[in-house]
Amino acid sequence: MTSPTEASSVAAAPALPLAEVFRRFWPYARPYRRILWLSLIFVVASPAVDAATVWIYKRVVDEVIVPQSLSALPSLAAIYVGLMLLSGMVGFGDRSLSAWVGQRFLVGLRTAYFRHLQGLSLDFFERKRLGDVLARLTTDIAAIESFVLSGVVDALAYSLRIVFFVAALLIVDWRLALIALGVAVFFWILTRRFAGPIKAASREKRRRAGALSAVAEENLGNAMLVQAYNREDLAIDSFHRQSLASMDAELVSTRLKALFSPLVELVQVGGLLLVVAVGTWELGNAALTLGGLLVFLTGILIGSS
């Protein structure tokens, strides 16, 4: 048996394709599939309401502000208030239903994993660090839920948001819409470039967290032996080295995300400036209304958020 004061290193879990992860854990969501279908109503309604709200901005500018007439304001204000109330109800239903399904999925998967642990041999617990096992029971299973349920719902919602806003932008001005779609290619390139390193850094963070928990649990669980053999300094050194490794993994992940975010913002600002330049030219040639330009810029900002 490994000495309780030895620095332990938890081996990285074998990498699995995302399709394989989904195939393994999707069956645990079977009891909630009908409710997931119900949640699709909220997933579709949310971006539709957002797109309709942005369209109201265009009408307010073109029918109220530019002509300096208040005749259309009461009806537009009533529609806007109605959309805000509808958005609030949709958001509440979406978050409540998603939390209900997600938490029950977590309970079921954690219970199944704990049941599996109860049937393993003592040799398994001799070879595995208990802290790492506990980390998989908590943080890793939460990450699985985020991918299998929350991640799928969020990806679908974001995809629908793009579809609704692209359709609205094409209606306003197809030329500006094509420019905006051209800028989206740069977003895709950045995402492809950073996806692998960010994923690897996240895996290393979880591995180091498991190793740190393992060292802490092993030494604290054997505190009597550590003190009996006067090995407190070795225990502290082991924990300190694992803490430094965990810190390094966290810093690598943070740096990657910190680099990715400003690059995305740079592409977004460049795209907006290009749209403003072309839109201003079209505005001067009466090919686009002021409300159309403003709603176009608003749609880009909201659609990419």
C-alpha cells in the first residue's frame, strides 16, 4: 500500500469521443425524455421572442422617432410590454424545467455510480485514490450532465437563435446579412483553433483536482500513522506539490480562455465596424432605413451573445 505521505499522481482518464460519451450516458435521461420534449417549446420560443423584440426597435425608430410622430407609439409600446412579459415567462419556465431535469439526472447517475462502487473488490480501492473516486462522483458527473443535457439544450437554443436572427437580418438587408455571415467564418476558425487546447486544459484541471483530493484524503485519513512516524513534513510537502500542480493547470486553462475572449471580441468589433460602414453608405443612398441599420446592429450583438 502506498505510504500516506507519498505524493500521488492520478492518471488521466482515457479520452473518449464525444459521441461515445453521449451514447454511454444518454440512457440515464430516458425517464425524462418526455419532459425534454416539453422543454423544446421554451427552447424555440425564447429566440423567437427575442427576434420579435428586436424587430419592434426598428418600427419604433422608423415610425416614431424619425417622423417625430407619436401615433404608433401606444400600440408598439403595448406589443413591447407583452413581449417582455412573454420573455419573462418563457425564461422562468425554461430555467425551472432545465434545473428540474438536470438535478434528477445527476441524482440518478450519482446513485448508479455509487452502487457500482459498492460492488467493486477491495483491490480496486487499494489501487485507486479515494479522493479521485470522490472527485469523479461529484465534479466529473456534473460535467457529464452539462454535456449530455444542459449542453445539448444550450447548443439547440443557440442554433435556433442564429436561425431566427439570420432570417430577420436577411429580411432587413440581405447584403449586410451576407457580410455578417462572412464575419461568422472567423468565429468558426477561432473556435476550431482553441477548442482542442481548452478541452485538454479542462481535462488536466479535473485530473489535478482529483490528485489533490486524493493526497488530502489519504493523509488526513491516516493522520495517526503520519504523526506516529513523524512524517508531517512529508505530508505537507506532498500536498504542497499537488497544490502547485493544480494551480499550474488552472493557470493554463485561464490563459487560454483569457486569450480566446479578446480575440472573439476583436472579430466582433471588426464585423460591427464593417456593417456600420456599409450600412451608413446604404443609408445615404436610401437603400436602408435608420431603424433597419439600428436593428441590424442590435441583432448582431444579441445573436452573438
